[in-house]
Amino acid sequence: MVSQKHVVFDIVGTCVSFDAFYNCIDKVLGDRLRAHHITPRSLGFTWMTAAELEFTFLSISERYKPYKEILKALFFRTLYMMGIEDPRQFATEDERDRCAQGYSELELRPGAKECFAKLREAGFTVWGLTTADIQRVRGYFERAGVSMPAENFISCDSQGVAKPALAAYRPALARFADDDVKWFAAAHMWDVTAAVKVGFRGAYCSVYEKESCAEIFDTELEVFAETLPQMADGIISASR
């Protein structure tokens, strides 16, 4: 039996940028935020990071909840932590919901389409492993005109466990034969290094984080790249 070649991608943050989310916050609250010396990007990043923390803590304490519910719940707390003394006077629940809607309107990064095309031309099957719900994630690809079959999405929601718990990666790895070529590709070092620990080969793109902070992860990765197409080239080259 001929071995197959696979690349499993993290989606949000890796293939998809957060610019639309930041822009939505800017449209709804931008002027008010800047009056407090807060940029829409800093609020968006801090809000997401706070939600990811609670999402992870709930998951590892066996109280898993979908990320989108947690994001909504953390909005006013995040404003307070950023220096807004009365968050519910500063913004309404409707404005919160309009800002959160921007998270559903994210767009593929430049180069994502080319990255997938390169890999598929080289004989790889492309997969997506995400903490998001599959319907929302599929929308990112459909709006960009990039083919991604529904059966090639794997959601942690279906497992009730959050990345980077190793149990979140094992069902994806188990889909493939032992002698298959199996890569995990991400723009989060915490993500790709966890996937390597369960048996994937690792490819990292610095397009999101810029600084890998590799020294704290203590994991050897085979591919480092600055753009998604460069990461595809690295995976193809290393798989020969």
C-alpha cells in the first residue's frame, strides 16, 4: 500500500488573520477606545487572549464550553482590566455582540490559497484542526473561494477538549496510517510543538506571532517560515 501525505493546519490565526475582527471593533468602539488610549487591535488581542485562557482552564478542569460563548462572556471584564472603570457604561451588550460578530467575518491570510495549492499539487491532502465550530470555519474558506471539503475539517468541539491538550491532536493523527507522512502546520508555537509531541512533524510560520520564542518550547521543528507559501515549500522539500 502506497503511503499518503497529509498536512493538518491550525485555522484561526494561521490560515485566517484577525484583521476583520480588529476592524469591526474599530467601527463600533474605535473613537471611544482611543479616547482612553486603547487601540482596537490591543482590545481585540487582549479580549481573545483572555477568552483563550478561560477556554483552556475550563477544558482542563473538565468543564468544556465552546470558545464563542466564552469570548462573549469575557468582553466587559476585558474592558475593565484594560482600564475602563465602568465597562457597562462604556459599551452596551449590543455593541459587544457587534464586535464579536467580527470574529465570524475573518478572512484568509494572503498566501493561504497559494499555500494549499502548492501542497495539493505535491500530493498532500490538506486538513484543518480547529477549536472553532466547523460551520463558521468553512465560511472563511468559502468566502475566499478556496476549496476545503467539510470532511477535512476536524473540530475540538466534537472532542470536548481544547488544544493544546494532547488529546485534542490524537484523533487527527489516528486518521492516518503509521507509514503516512503527517505534518502539523501552525502560526502558534504552542500549537505546533504540542502536535509534534503526539507524533506529527512540525511546520511553523511566523506570520502571526513574528517572534517564535522557541527557547521556551524545547521542541525541534523541521520547518520555519515567514509566509504560508514558504511554509508549504519547506514541508514539500522536507518530505522528499
